[in-house]
Amino acid sequence: MDVTPQEYEQMVREQSGPSPLLRDMVWAFAVGGAICTLGQAILEFWKKTGLNEKDAASATSITLIGLAALLTGLHLYEKIAKHAGAGTLVPITGFSNSVASPALEFKSEGLILGTAAKMFTIAGPVLVYGIGASIVYGVILVFLGV
């Protein structure tokens, strides 16, 4: 069956229906804000245990990564993401989920060829381009003498 791109787009529009954009934005904002609020509460907790600001920030990052990976492993993160959408993409928790999800999905293929090889399927390009961009930016700053 040969379908032009315009015909395909029309078929998709007919089948998908209208998107509840306002509701989706409110949920994303609320859940993203809740994740950030949780992060702030965790930071305050670590500071109250006697950690200085820098160490408390590191401990907070580790805690959020661990919680997101745990929720991913328990299949709860995807349930939250289903309703919250982009709100769960808050960088540190979303990144943790993007590493843990493929690792869990491919664990049946073995430790090396499954879990380890597929772990960075989604996060890998982010790392590659992020590190590459930071190197280019650093070289530019060196040449500019900044």
C-alpha cells in the first residue's frame, strides 16, 4: 500500500484525536516541581546531617539517581511518567531512568551483551555529544584567552 506523507499524516490525525495539552502541561509542571522539591528536601536533610554544602549537593545527586533507578527497577517510574510526561525528564532523575530502563530490558541477554551493552542506548548519545560540546567549548575558551 503506497501512502503519501500527507495521506499518512491525515490518517494519524483521524486516529489520534485531540491532545489534552493544558492538562499535560499542568501534570508535567506539577511532577517536575515535586521532583525538584524532593531534591531540595533531600539537600536540606544531608546538610542537617553535618555535610557541607558541596558534599550535601553530591549526596543529593547520588540519592536522586538511586531513587530514580530504584523506581525504574520497580516499574513505578514508567507509571509516573505515563501521567506526568515531560515532568519526569528533570535532568538527573530522567537520566538515571534512561540508563536503568535499557539495562533492565535487556538483562535476559546476559550481563555483558545485555545489561552492560544496552545500558547507554538512550543516554549514550547524550554523553557523547555533551562531552564533545564541552571539549569544543573549552578549546574555544582557551583560544580566546578566557
